[in-house]
Amino acid sequence: MTAGSLFLAGALATRVIRQRRRIGIGGSVALITGGSRGLGLLIAAELGRLGSRIVLVARDRAELERARETLRAGQIDVSFVVADLGVRGEAARVVAGVIAAHGRLDILVNNAGVMKVGPLDHMAREDFEEAMAVHLWGPLEAMRAAIPQMRRQGGGRIVNISSVGGKIGVPHLVPYCASKFALTGVSIAAGAELAGDGIVVTTVCPGLMRTGSPFNARFKGRNREEFAWFAIAGSLPLLSIDGRRAAAAIVEAMRCGDAELVITWPARLAVAAAALVPNALALAMHATNRMLPRAVEGGGTESHSGWQSGSTWAPSLLTRLSERAASENNEVPPT
């Protein structure tokens, strides 16, 4: 056989094996953290469409109530819990409550996230601590609470939403990257340990997605300029992916038991470059950093939401897709 034939045969065999591992999820109980808006809400809608009973977790009751009504309009069985998963003990409490209420937990999606954007000069220790609490300790605590129940059931699915920023270092996102690298490591290592118990862990590393999330990110330094570049990049079709497509891909990867999913071609290219030509990628990141807003002398430590950081560039025609996604995915301005 030629090399091309061997490659094709291997690809077909992999596809067949993957489809055989695909599970049905009708009647399953799925807990989704950060499920009130954005990607979490879209994942909830996709799981609910396939028959899962959904439990959403987030900090804001009003957001959760709007999300519940949106999902119920699609005939989805949904409830919610108000909790701040960055607080020690909250994730374990939530998981225990779900198991007590439903008698089982089949799917855990660790999606809750925070994002501070700006130069490292403006980032305080508290920014790193918040990112680690939400992106590492919260998911780890939720996993540790869910694993015994999943073992008793004979298996389960855990999805950890990391980021391409958990694979490569991105300037002006240092606390975010630090915490997402930690989550990626925990997720991959835990997956190796839990596979023998029938618990499959899928590590998801998305690139830019059109979910509307830039409007609820926090920006430091020259916040209007920071928001502009971030919102525009997240709106461009060639660089970003529609949030619904991303959610569908995540659910499919979970159902098929994939160990890892990297979403968007720029993200996959960056991850490949980090492995194959790390010095070239470092030069590209240096060049990117030179185009980003400079630090503010004697200030810049306050953070502002995207909604508070409007300018001529954003919102604008260049950010229309993100604005539409924000409206559709409950990323609405605070009242």
C-alpha cells in the first residue's frame, strides 16, 4: 500500500472507532457552570435539544432567569443554581445539590470564566487570584465532587472549557493564560487517571468565538482601545467561529469521548506552531504585542466592562456580529 492509502485507511478507522464511542444523552443530567450566557448558554441549548436535563450555574440571578426562559421556550427541562464558583466550597455545594435533586450527574461542563484584558503592568495579584479561583480551583472542586457519583454510576462525561490561551501565551491576557494553562494541565492529567473508571474528560481549547463575550470582559489600561481590538478580532468571520457551531462541536466531541478539541483554524495553527516552531511563534507574539495599546503611566489599574468602553471603533460596523451574538446569547448590558 502507498503512504496515501495507509493514511486514508487510518483516518477511516479512526472515524469508525470515534462513532462507535458516541453516546446518547437523552435523559441525562447535565450541570453547566457559567451557563447563563454566552458559550455556556449555547452548550446548554445544544444538550437540551438532545434530551438532557439542564442545570445552570452562575452568579447573577437575573441572567439565570432570562436564560431559563430562553431554554424553556425551546421545550428544554432546565433549572438553575445561583453560586459564585470562585468561592471555596461553592462548587462542591452545587454538585452535591444537583445529585441530591436528580439522583445522578452524567455530564459536567466547567465553563465559568472571567477575563481581564490589558498590559501586565496594570494587572494586580488579585487579578491572578480571581482567574485561578474561577478557572482552576472551581473546576477542580466541581470535578472532585462529581467523580465519586460518576464512579457509582459506572461512568460520566466531564468537559473543561479551557482556551487557546491555555496552550499559547497571548499578550495582554496574562492572568487569563496563566489560569487556563493550569486548567488544561489538570484536565489532561485527570483524564488519563479517570479513563479506567469510564469517566471521559474532554479538554476544549477554543479560539475566538462569536458569543458576545467581549462586552462582559473587563479591560484595564487604555480600556477603550483594548476593547476595540478585542471586540473587532472576535467579530471577524475569518478569525472567529459562530458560537452555535462551536457549542455543537463541543457537545459532539463530548459524546464521542474525544480527549481534546481545539476550535477554529487560527487556534489550531497557533497550537501547531507552538509545538513545531516555538521561536517563530514567540516572534509573532512579540510583533502582536507591539501593535497593542501601551500601558498608562501612573494609572490604568481600574477595570471597565466592554459596555463601558465604547469608542468610534467599537461598537461599529466591524463589531456587528459580536453585537448580534451578545443580544442573542444573553450578554446584555447591566441594568
